[in-house]
Amino acid sequence: MSFNHGILNITAHRPWPMPPSPWVMTQTWNDLLFAHWPVSAGTLRDKIPNGFELDEFDGQAWVGIVPFYMTNVSPRGVPNLPWISEFAELNVRTYVRVGGDPGVYFFSLDAANPVAVGIARSMVHLPYFKAAMKVESEYGWIRYESRRSASAGPAAEFLGRYRPTGDAQPPVAGTLEYFLTERYCLFTVDSSFHACRLDIHHPPWPLQSAEAEISVNTMADASGIRLPTMAPLLHFSKRQDMVGWMLHRV
């Protein structure tokens, strides 16, 4: 599945212009599930870096569990390598503002590729963890399994399946779906605890309503976050191509 460079011409939806510097990498996100739960803002504020403002929608903070499968993971101008460019990933995230701009803050990122985990930890300062993962498609469902390696960090596991239930359409500006998905940068801190930003670009999300059967989910617990005992808000996306820029200090 080749990368769609045509996304570089789709920019009218962006909240700010693309960075003037060259983008440096590609990724394609496949069979992605957004599973979101409302979580106490007080709980989350204690878990994000100083200087980061927790971003809320109508006074409510959210945590997302996001399983997907990546392809076309490659530096700009470098061909895909099967043992590096394709792997499963599972994120735990919330939403923040730094310098007034909205972005994503990751509590954890589990991945099935130890090379990618090592590179991302050292170069992008993101909390990646190695995990044993399996993603299969069966009768319209995506079956997803992830178990963090015992030596990688706090135990974290996700077992479940999910599928789309509606037609794909972009989220409408001002809605909760837009708030949760249309994010064009991530924020983290480097080894000196200095705020850093990584910009990304992609077309508007082709979101579908979804259903899921989740039998085990301790991903947020591993970061000290207790999700409420309620059904999550679910969205599915079959494919999203993106480019990313270099991480830089804010």
C-alpha cells in the first residue's frame, strides 16, 4: 500500500499553516479505533508536564485509547523496509495546549517493533514501550491484542475487537469529534524537561461510527489513570496518511 503524497495538497482544513521547514517522515495509519472516555480534569492535570494546559471540551477532559496498524513508516526519501516500516501501535493520550495551540499529549505508546521503540524514545522523547501485538481482520471486525513486555514497564494489556458501523465523513468543526481527532501537533518534554513540539499534517479524518467488544483494557491503568465504568465514545478510520516534521523545543 503506497503512500499518498496527494495529501500535501489538501491544506484548507488546517488550523494553522504547515511549517516552512521540510517534513521528514511518512506514516500511514490503518484500521484505527478512537475509544474515548471522560476523565476528571483534576486527575489528569497532575499527570501532564508543568506548563502544559489541559485542553477540555465544554469543561470536560478526555482520555483516548487508540489501537491501529502502521505502514509506510519511513524517513523522507528512504524506501520502506518491511521489518521496520510496518507494525502495530497502541496509544494512550489526552489533549493539551502549549503556547495557545492545541495538541496531543501521550501517556504511553506501545509498539510491536523494538527498533521503532528505541528510536522514538531517544530521538522524539516519547514514552514508547515494546509489546507483543497481533492484529487480524475477521468477518468485518478488527481483532486486536497487545501485551506490554514484562521488562518494558508497568503491565498494560488490551484485548478486543472493533468495526465500523457507519459511513465515513470528516468531523464538523466545533463538535466533540473534531476536538478529539483533528490535532496537528503533539507535545512532549525532553530529557531536560523542556517543552517540545512535533508538527504533523494529514487530511481531515474520515471518521466512521463504530462498535467494540473490549474484554481487557489496562492501558490507562498503567499510567495511573482509572477510566470510568461506561461505554466509550467510538470512532473508526480505515486509513489516514500523514507526514511529520522534526521535534523542536517550544
